[in-house]
Amino acid sequence: MAAERFVEALNAQIGNELAAHNQYLACAVHYDAETMPRMAAFFYAQALEERDHALMMVQYLLDTDAEVTIPGVGAPTATFADVVAPVALALEQEKRVTEQINGLLRIAREENDFASEQFMQWFIKEQVEEVATMTDLLAIVTRNKDDLEDIEEYVARESGGDATDPTAPRVAGR
């Protein structure tokens, strides 16, 4: 059984992940409206990834016989000044999520909840990748903000396949 303090924090994080999903969806729609299909596809995929993170957390709570609470989330930022703003917002979001994930790991350790600590390890690794990806993308978008084709070409070139991570936690419903 997961520690109650960890369960409460993980339920809150489910809301944070769903809010991140909505924010990435708003970024995708922005790029779609700007006729930047590769940036739109990148952010649509990011949105699905954040939703999956929330569902991984749901599955963990179900697996540990803990109560699952799906919190409500606020509306995302939906209008952006330029092509750079959504990526800058995404990087700040990833940094904030990293702090939240680190906090969850800290709670698991403080509660001697070893299973929950192990569960959070994958998310620690994932956040390193997410921050690095958004940092690189922000550099490219900032440098090429007046050449949208260069941005689109970069995303096309750097977007990997849909390789699944065999170490990832299970997603609820799959």
C-alpha cells in the first residue's frame, strides 16, 4: 500500500499532468492555426504523452489499492504573441513538472514508501529528456523565428519514431 501522503500528492500530480496535456493541446492548436503542421504534430504528441503520464499514475494508484481522484484543471493559455511563446511556456512547464516529480520522490523517501519511490524513478528520467527537448526546441525557434520553414524542417528531422519505452509504467486502459 502506498503511503497516504504520497497518494494525496500523486492524485494532485494527476491534475498537473492533465493540465499539461491541455496546455500542449492549446500549443498544438496555435501551431495548426499558423499552418505549421510539424510543430502542431509535435505538440499534439506531447499532449498525448502528458495524458499518458496521468494515466500511468492512475494505474499505479489502482495497482496499490489506493483511492484515485481526478482533479479539475484550469484553462490553458490559448493565445500566444509569436511562434516562440508556446515553446517558452512549454519549457517553463517542464521545469515546473520536474520540481513536482522531484517532490513526489522526496515524499516517497520520507515515508519509506519504497514501491512509490521506485515508481517515480521513470518519471525522473523522463523529465530530464523533456527539459532537454524543450530547451533545444526553444533555441531553434528563437534563432529561426523569422524562418518558419527552418523550424518545421528541424522538427521533422529531430522527431523520432514512436518507439515505446519498455521500462515505462503501465498506462491505465491499455
